[in-house]
Amino acid sequence: MTGLRARQKRERRDAIFEAAATVFAEQGYNATSMEHIAARAGVSVPTVYAYYPTKADLMVAIYAADRAIVEERKARLIARPPADPAIAITELLLIEMRNYLDYLDNDVWREIVATSIRRAGDFDAGLAQLNVTAFDQPMARLLQALKRRGRLSETLVEADAVALFSDLVLAVFHQQIASEHDFDWVSNRLHRGVHIAVAGMLPSSP
């Protein structure tokens, strides 16, 4: 019976997830209610809330699942990074930032960020893990690749550099969704910040 219950729970979660993805695509995020999602999934509204406490939780789950193309781009960049480490790092950050901004509009991201600030729990844990997967892990791999090629100092502490670039991209992202800047503004801010940071990470001259 335990296996049956687990399978039924998984099937309900999957049905809610698929229904939300469909309704969001058809009606848009703002026009979609949890009632719409429950009706499409064939479950009760309380059941939807039991699996996903807010629309923002659902959207983050959908976003996290829709990443194959983005991860492939990152893998190609890490495998063959530009010779200039500042350009390589900026390009990696821009791949993810462009995906963030193309996927959802600023109103939705503001709601997601506000939800994260308002409460702890599964949403915060999921968002934190998404940031680790989207930024921290690929950045660590890129920094390792650049160090192997002699583009960055061998003494660079990768964890510190990852944290620095993660803070930079999140700061730029929050400014963008708060102020409605265009992508050129985002790109320029990241370029400047990365170039300043990388200047202290280069190998010492012989």
C-alpha cells in the first residue's frame, strides 16, 4: 500500500505540474488562478495547495524543469571558454540572466522574489538550490577550466570567486526587475563588475 500511495502522490504532483505549465502558457501567469490549475488537473484546490503553496512555487518548479537548452549552452562554453577570463565569466552569467528575463516578465519575478523574502520553507530551499544549480556549479566548473588553461591564478579560491560572482549577478538581477532596465543595461553592468573582479584573479606576471 505504501508503494501505491507514493505512486498516487507522484501522479497527482505531476498532473498539477503539467496543468500549471499548460494554463500559464495559455492564459499567462497573472491571469491564472490556483482554481484554474486545479480544474485542469482534475483535483481539488486544497490538493493543489498541499503540493504547491503558491503560484510562485509552481512557476519556479516549471522553470527549473525547463533547462536542457540553457545547460547545453553552458557546457559548450565551459568546454571551450574564450581566452579572456572576464569575457568567459560574463558570457556564462549572461546565458543564465537572459534565460531568466526571457522566461518571465518583471512582474512575475517581483512576485517570486517577494514570496522568497516573506517566508522560509520549501520555496526558499527550492530557490536556493536553483541558484546553486544555475550559477554556482557551472561557475565553479568554468573557473576550474580557466585555471587549468593558466588564465586565472592557481591560488584563486574558487568558492570565494563563485560567491562573488553569484552576489554580482543577483544584485544586477534585482536592480533590473526593480527598475525595468533593458538587457543592454544588464550586460553592461555585468561586464563592468566582472572585469573589475577578474583583475585581482589573474596570474602573477613572471
